[in-house]
Amino acid sequence: MEKQNLKRGPAALWTREKISLLTTPEVRSLHANAERLMEPEIAALCIEVLGERPRTGVTAPGKVKAAPRPRRTKAKAKAEEAA
């Protein structure tokens, strides 16, 4: 016997597997929309998927923080002047 999906409306379209295929910003956006539209099932799935993802601190793919420039100390400046 096949299990039928008894959900109706937008909640029937979103499964945990489908949400897990989205990028993190997309899942966050879906979560915000689900809360705004009062769809607690979708919001709960989004929270579960986000909870499983590692927190890397990267905000956007491809954006790399520039390495800090070395500071020029007074001692180095004096040494350069003397040379």
C-alpha cells in the first residue's frame, strides 16, 4: 500500500529532501516566508535543515576576506630611513 501525502496547499510541495537541496540563503528565505504565511510545517523543516548544516561564517560563496596588511611600526620606519 502506498503512503499518500495528506497535506494540502503549499506544505504539500515542500519535503525535507527538497529543502535540503536549497542553498542556505534560500532556506533562510523560505523559512522567513513560511513564518510570514503561517506555514509552521515548512518553517519547522527549514529549521531542521539549517540545524544540520555547518556554521562556517561565510556569508556568500566566492567572497574571500582580504588578508590584513602588515603594520608598519616605528622601528621599521626608522630602520628604513637609516638604510
